[in-house]
Amino acid sequence: MNAPDLNEIYVMKPNEQKILCEENGHVCKFTFVKEDHTAGNILRVMLLRNPHVLFAGYRQPHPLNYIIEMTIRTDTTITPKQALEQAMDDVIHEIEIMQNEFESSSVGINSY
């Protein structure tokens, strides 16, 4: 079968970097290792909410390789790295909000 081993999909090797960056002024190409469309699309949406981000797009070069390539272009106000960090913080904040709403709405529900 062509599918990679599950450990190869999620487990980082000792010397493997999670995020690689090729910087060219206010344009950066980030490569995310061991990620797929889930992370790529969430980050792209959060990046595009930022008014200083002029372009954010990603691709997964091959469906069996868990690598996402994301290109970010910003205006002169912030760098692409700063925009990515802010987008990651925004994702974490959104998840915390969803978790709190879930926990508060599930109070009193009996579990079997």
C-alpha cells in the first residue's frame, strides 16, 4: 500500500524542523512538516482576516506527503512571520472560546 506509516505522519524526527521559511522581503514561503489541509486552511482563513495580509495561500504538493507549503504576503506594517504568529494566536483563542462554550453548554447533561 502507498500510504505512509502513521508514525511518519505525526511523529517528528529528532532533528526535523516543524516550520521552514524562505523569506523574500514581505513575502515568505513557509513549509509545515507533518501537517495537512486541516492546519493549512485554518491558518489561511485566520491570515486573511488580518488587514495587513495581502495574500495567503497554501498547497499540499502531494496527498501522501504530509507537508503544507504556505505563501504569505504582507504590507510594510508587519512581516509575514508576525502575521503567521498572530494567526496562530488567533486560532488558539478561537479554540479556547469553543471549548468554554462547549463546557458551559454541557453542564448538567448526564453522561452514560
